[in-house]
Amino acid sequence: MDRDVFSEIAGHAGAGSPSLVYQPQVQYPSGELVGLEVLFRWRADNAPRRHSPLTFLPRLTPSQTSELFFWVVDESVSEARVLSNWTGWRGHLSVNIEADQLGDPELVQRIEQVALRNQWAPERLIMEVTERRPIPVFPSVMRNIQALQQAGIQIAMDDFGEGYASFEYLKRLSPSQIKIPAGFTGDLRGDRRNEEIVRALLGLAQRLDVKVVAEGVETLETADALHALGVRVMQGYLFGEPHELEDRYFMLRVRIDGGALTTEQLRTIGGISTELARDTADITDRHNIQLHWVRIEDVPEIWRRLEAVGLSTTEACGDVPRVILGSPVAGIAADEIIDPTPAIEEIARRYIGDPELANLPRKYKTAITGHPSQDVVHEINDVAFVATVHPELGTGYDLWVGGGLSANPRLGERLGAFVTEDLVPDVWVAVTSLFRDYGYRRLRNKARLKFLLADWGVERFRRVLQDEFLGFALPDGPPAPKPTRSGDHVGVHRQKDGRFYVGAAPYVGRVSGAALTAVADLADGVGAHRIRLTPYQKLLVLDVPEEHVDAVVTGLRAHGLESDPSPFRRSTIACTGIEFCKLAIVETKATAAQAIDTLEERLGDLGDLTPISLHVNGCPNSCARIQTADIGLKGQLVLDDDGSQVPGYQVHLGGGLASADREEAGLGRTVRGLKVTADGVPAYVERVVRRYVDERAESAEGPESFAAWALRADEEALR
């Protein structure tokens, strides 16, 4: 490879290095990986973002473009071969080729040499002709195409129907595959013309014996609509963002059951962050801590340090029982019904890391709370135990199952069963085992427990649970009482022992290793040695003596943690976003932080505004729980005023979980057709909040909530 090519790219895109990323092509609905499309990217130094070649390709000479193409073929086939050897995968590899490269006299020979050197079957290689330039009408072009096809290498037409990818080339090239672009697949149900175009292309392809791949598939609704039309192979962000096969840096998630930490443990995480993770630390909405920029060679040292203080990363990711959400005020709250700590610790001791439960159909989420605020978002967990009081049996738990969000949200349901404190671990493992044995393993996009519950219903689920996994019947029980106050625990609150806990909000869950270490030192300095994290990306310092409360509040503020935040800072959460997540489509943390700053400035005139939750998610998977927020933003690419694709969001309003001002959980509504650019988020939120304030109803109980207004408001008022 001529290093001058990379030097030329660096001159336009900044100092950095070449990177290959791969987007999966999957059989739908089975989820089988049938192909990978390789894409060249330029990784700028010390930055996670990668530049698309469209930013520098026009600046390269034809010979430089040709050399870059051959480098991509060589490197990608080599990397795909390693993947195949390690995993047994036997799919195809698609490589983009510009039309004017098809006449290169060395094209066929060099591609065949790469395939031979890597023992890569030519039939597993597809040259994907882009639509950006016309194909030259030269004999050398047709000779090369025919030679490639005779060698077994397939020809595909990218973005058929756009640019220069016309019917003429369908006739001249005799491709084995055409790709339907995102412009046709993105809004099938909202545009009948798109549906008819796709239907016509499928019919034509079938008659010509040409395979079809649909691009730009971002939602299950789109995938289902395409499948109904006859599309079987798809790619798009629904199935995964393009990513490297050999990453240089990793995210590491520390498992924190119950959100409970000692100051020694928090200080250890802070030290790992500053020394081995570029001072990064995110508090997640499942009260874990995620570190970024972790090198694989540093992982053994990180594990050693974590294990030395009783922490681990065991089953923090994967198709396993994930971290157990627990009430952040377990054991200390004056109004607590039950302390769930013994149940959480017993489940973790018995079952986390147990091989019998380490290969579930899909990830599996648990929540247990003994607090009347119901502070563990139990309605959206696979299994949850919510404290209640039985009229005859006393305190115990109301059993919930089948909750989960993502692209197919479903709220959990009560089984109507009462679980005594001592039986929680046994009932937990029974529900988990039922999921292990009956969950839909063959269809990954239907593999969560919520789909099984939807098919079975509550009555059958409870019967199978009791008959096959428990061996006894659970007594019927009452629902948990309605929450009486906020469950985020922000602010200063008295504990049952007379001391205080201080709950503080960082900016959208983002802190730093230095800040975590400072918080540990601050707490130790006043004799408070326990920390809790919450499912709302908040941090609590427990056991603060009354005379030191002000010092703790001031100290937390000095490190970016506010115990008396604005309504927007208090109620905004965001997922990791494109900065560090391969599934994300857009940035989230920076967008949310900018929105907070702008809204604090612009809406200060509204006075004592009740917190309005703003949840920002980078993809359809809803890690930031957009369907249960007052204002939920789902990341996707949108069109700006100039018709260009830019980062943006689909808007979801009026969702929420059961709370003091909401009788029961609800998933809200999507504002049809409304897409907001990332830059336009603050202005949109300001506009819709002001309309709410102007139009909300008043009653003896106080003003109408934002969610209640959003659910009844005219759609025009929500735009």
C-alpha cells in the first residue's frame, strides 16, 4: 500500500489511521448472519468518531483511489478469514467498488490473488458497484466483469434506483444481487409509492433470478413490512451499526447489584478510570458503571483490582441474568416496607455465574424494591418483586414478569402472586429457569421473556411456574400501594437512624474517575462510607451526620453532582450514544447536556416547574427508556432544511412509570411524522414545554402533569 494515499487522506481528514468496519447482512426473521459489507473509515487520532470516505475520496487521484480499493480488499478478506476460522461463519463479504475502477487492467488478477492467498472461496466475495459514478462504456470494463463472474466472484448493484444505478446496468452487468436503498425502505408504511416500488423491484429480481438485499432497516416495523413483501435479507441499524472485527479499545461494565458500593470500591473504580480508561466513567440507568477506552492487555489488571475489593464484571453483559436493580435506599429509609438487601445478596451469591443460567435465550433483567416509591422501574424488567403488605401474611412482594422496552415495548404484568421475603431467591430462579427452558431461542428479535408472556398470558405463565418449576402454589396477593413520592432520591433526606443521605445528579450520568475518587474521599472525610447508585443515573452518599450535610452538598457540587438540580437536569437521562456505542446512530450525552443548559437559561421564567423527564437514546433499542419519559427522543438520521441527512430524533411524548402523579405506567405516544434535528432539540423542548404550561388544566390537586397533557393534546400542539 502506498503510504502517500494515507498521507493524502490525513491532509483532508486530520492525522489518524485507516479503519475497516463491517455492517451485518442478516436473514430475517431468523437473524442468521449471511453477509458482511466492509466500509473504509478514517479514525482521527484520540477520537472515537470515524470519517466516511465521502469526505476525502473526491480529493484522491484515480491511482490513489485504486490503491485504496485494493488495500481494502486485501485487509477485509484477511480479517474475514480470521472470523471464519474462529467461528465457522460461512457468509459472504461485500466490498464497494467505484464504477471507474472496473476497467483497471490489474483488477481481476489482484482480487483473485487475495482470495487465493487467504483461501477465501471466490463465491464468498461480492464486488458492490456504487451508484455514485457512471460505468464507462469500454471493452475492458465488460471483460473484467465477465472475468470476475467466471471466477465465481459476484457483482452487486448498490442503491439500485438511485444515482447511476439504473435499469441499463441491470441489463449490461447481469448482477447476482441488487440492493434496495434506504430511500425506498425507510417509510414503507407511510408512503404507498415506496411500497409499490419495492414490490415491483422484488418481482423483477425474482424473474431475473437476482437476489435482493434491503438497506436502511432501522425498526422492526420496517423489517416486518419488507418481510411481508418478500424481502429475506436486510441490513441496517436494527441489526447493528458498522463496527470493526478487531477493536483496539473496549467498554468495560462493572456489575453493581443493588447499586451498593463502599467508598473503597468507588475509589477503586475511580483509580481504574483515571489510570486505565482515560478518566471516563458513566453511571448507567441500571446503576452500573461503564468505563471506556479500555485496552485488552489491561483487563487482567482491572479484574485484579476489582476482585480485591469484592467487585466483578461477571454477567454484566450478554444473554445472562444482568445486574439486579435494588432500591437505592434499602435498609436506611424511614418509610421502607422491606429491606431487599438480603434477597439481592442471596440471588447474587447462589446464581450469578452459575453455568445452568449462563446461556439464556436473551438478556434477563431483575428488579427488587422494598420502598414505597417503587424506585427500580419494575414495570420494564423481566422479573420484579415490589414490596406490599398481605392482609394475613404480612410484608412480602408482589410478583411482576414480562417487562421490557427496545423497539417492541411491553410493560410487565402482575402475576397476582404474593412472595414472602424468604422465598424471593427460589421464585427468582424458578422464573429464570422457565425463561431458560421456554424462551424463544431461535428468533433473537423475539427472545425476551415479554414475548413468551404475551403468547402465554398471565394465567398459563403462573400455572407453569408453579407446577413445573416451584412445585407449590403461591398465595394470591394484593398489588403494591401507589407510590407517594419521587423515586430518584435526589436531595437531602433523613434516614431511619437519624443520619441523612444526599442524592445528587451528574450531567446525564457522565462523571469521571477523578470525580468518583473525590466523592469517595469526601464521604470518608465525614464518616460516611457507603454509596448507592440509582436507575436514574444518580448517586447517593449514605450515613451523613447532620452537621456535615452542607459540606457534602457543597463538595458534591464542586465535582459536578447537584443535590438541588434544575427540573431538567434532575430528570434527563441519556444512553452512551455514538461516541462509544456501536449500535447508536447519533450522539446523546452532548445533545442532552446542551439541552439542559439551554432549557435552564430559556425556561427560568416559568418558576416552580415540576420536573419533566427528557430521555435521549441513540438508537431504537431504548436503553434510555424513551417510551417511559415525558419527552423521549429516539436517535435516527433525519433530513434538514437542505434535504441532507443529519443526526436527529423521533419524538415520543407522554410516557411514564407509576408515580405519585401517575396512577399506572404507560408507553405514551409517538408524534407522527415529527423528526427533530439534534441541533433543534433545545428549541423543540422549549416550544412544547411552553405550550404545556399555557394549556395545562388546573385542579384542587394541582396542575395537570406534562404526560397527562401530552396524551390528550392535539398533535399540532406537540410539534
